[in-house]
Amino acid sequence: MIDKINHMNIQQLEYLIAVDKYKHFGKAAQACFITQPTLSAMIQKFEDELDVKIFDRTTHPIRTTDIGLELITEAKRVIDSVNELRNKASLLNNVLAGKVNLGIIPTVSSFILPTEIFAFLRENPKIEFNVKEMTTESIIKALKSGELDAGIISTPYDAANEFYHDHLFNEELMLYSSENTLSKKEDTFVIPEEINVDKVWLLEEGNCLRTQFENICHLKENSMKPSNLEFSASNINTLVQMVDQVGGISILPELGIIQLSEEQKNKVARFRKPFPYREISIIYYKPTYKQKIIDEFVIFVKQSLEQKLNFNKDPESFANVNPQVIK
């Protein structure tokens, strides 16, 4: 048996975990960046060496056997230990390296992924980020299950209190409106009570930014959409397009302005003081052997956004908006 075990390798364990996750050899192979025949052969070899059946291939989707479930649990522990060993070796060599599985809420990812995250990875080529857009609740569940190493969400958030928090940035919440192209004057501000609540486009239920907009203005779904249309947007870009094409009003995080055309920027307005803002943090369990990577990422993002955001120029003029429903 010992001779058989000596033939195992880390890749085989990673392939087992992937098939158990996706319940499909083709999808698992794609996730592992290898061909399906190669993955199937490696898993078959593993089963033959241990004389066990890990997967029941007669079912659709593929089912992991009871023995397989126990072995895969151990495989995950081995992979975690190997990753920790690699990370410690990198730290001893003073090299920032490793892989981080990172979940980000959609209303943040589209604004920092092509900028801050790409720039951080270019400066740290030995770091690998596996980024997934997820809701806050999904991020919390994935952190608890071990699927994610860290998550970026809007805080404070009660269900995330068990995790460590590192503050990333504070971002002003603004309005994007099709009505009366807004003046560029510095003193053009909007009072929440004056917003026509029948013309507001909102994100889908459960989205923190939707809740923050509702908390600012006590909003409801807009009446401009056709009566036979049920519409739920999952990202800000969709709302911007709806305002441009159909009209109405929506919320816009400050970082979203960078992606607008000059014509679209004329449709952006600020609320009256105190300016509403959202707090964005990265959450994770601690201690983690990926702590050094997270620490460096936090420093990088803070430095990158320090001069870009209005909050940093005059913090006293801002008020945080709760990302949860106010009861």
C-alpha cells in the first residue's frame, strides 16, 4: 500500500477535488486547464492505485461515493498544507507569491478589477487571483465553506462580524439622471426628498447598493418600465444603459464615473451634504497563510485610490449609508 501511495501527486488530488466540485469531467478538466482524457486517466490511475472507487460514473451528474467523500476531505487538507508550505517558503525568500480565491460584490468588481487589481497583479507576477463576482451572502457562505480565501463587500454587515475586516476605501454615492442634463456647477446638489421615486431604476433585491439607495431616498421600483416587463439588474452598467435609453434616475458609485463618456458625465449629480458614501472592506478568517498577500493588496488599493475619491478630501462632509435594511 505504501508503494502505491508513493505514486500519488498533488495534481491528482487537485483533479479529484475539481470533479467533486463540478460533478462533470469535462467542466473539471476545463477548470484545471487540461484535456478531459488526461484528467480521466489521472483519476482512473489514482483509483487503481488505491483500489477504491471515488466517483460513480453511471449517474448524471457524476456522484462522489461515500469513500470518495472521505478521501476528498483529506485531499483538501493535503492541498491546504502544501499551499501553506509553499507560502512559508516564499516568505522566507521574501517573495510575494501564491494563489488567492477572492469574491467581490458586482457593484465593486467592475470598477476595481480592470484598474487596481490588474495593476497589483502586474506588479506581483507570482501572485494569482481567482476572482468571482458574488453577492454578499454568497461570499460569506463561500468563506465559511473554504471556497474563498477573502471577500470584498460593503460594510458594516452583521453576518460578516465573525470575520476579520480590513478597510479598503470609502466611496461617494451619486445620482445618474436623464432628466435635464445637469449643470457642471460645483453647487449643483440634489435633495433626496426631491427625487421622483416613480422614475428610479433599482438593482435586484438583496443587492447592498440597492438597499443603500433605498435607505437614502426611501425608494420603490419605477413606473417607467412597461407593465409586462419584470426587470432586475445585477450591475451598475445595466442601470446606466436603462437611464440613457429609457430615461429615469439611478444610483452611481463614484468610481463608476471614470467609465462614462463626457456626455454621460453631464448626467451625474451629487446629493446635498452630508454626502452619502459606502464603506468597502475585505473580509477573511485569520490567521491565514495568505495574510502577507492580503496585507500587501490592502496597502496597494488604499494608496491607489487615496487621491481619486472625494471622501479623502473632506471626510467631515460625508455620512456612511448602511448596506442593510434599516428596521
